[in-house]
Amino acid sequence: MPVWLTRLLLRARATLSRGHDHALRDELQLHLRLIEEEYADKGLTPDAARQHARREFGNATAFQEASLALLRCE
């Protein structure tokens, strides 16, 4: 494969990864907010709802990094 084509493909993958990163981050934040709202509807204070939601949701950063690693392997 010509060097210029390899570079083009690598740049395209990097661009797509960044777009995927932002979209995934937004999606994770949405789900976290929805879980927070469920706890708030049950009567928890906003701080308590946020803490419970984060505990239930898990480590969003680890999920995001694993997702990006899978994208790079494709």
C-alpha cells in the first residue's frame, strides 16, 4: 500500500475516533442523567441521586476507553 494512502487512512481513523469519542461521551452523560432523574423521582436529593447514579452506572471513563480501543482494532 502506498505511504500516502496509509497516512490518509490513519488520519481518517483518527478523525472518526474523535467523532466517536464525543458522541460516546454525550451518550454516556445522557444515560447517567436519566438514572439520576429516576433516583430524584424516588425522592432523593440531587446530590444523593447523582451519587447513586454514578455508583449504579459504573466507571464511564473505563467504558469510553474500552470502546475507543475496540474502534481502533477494527
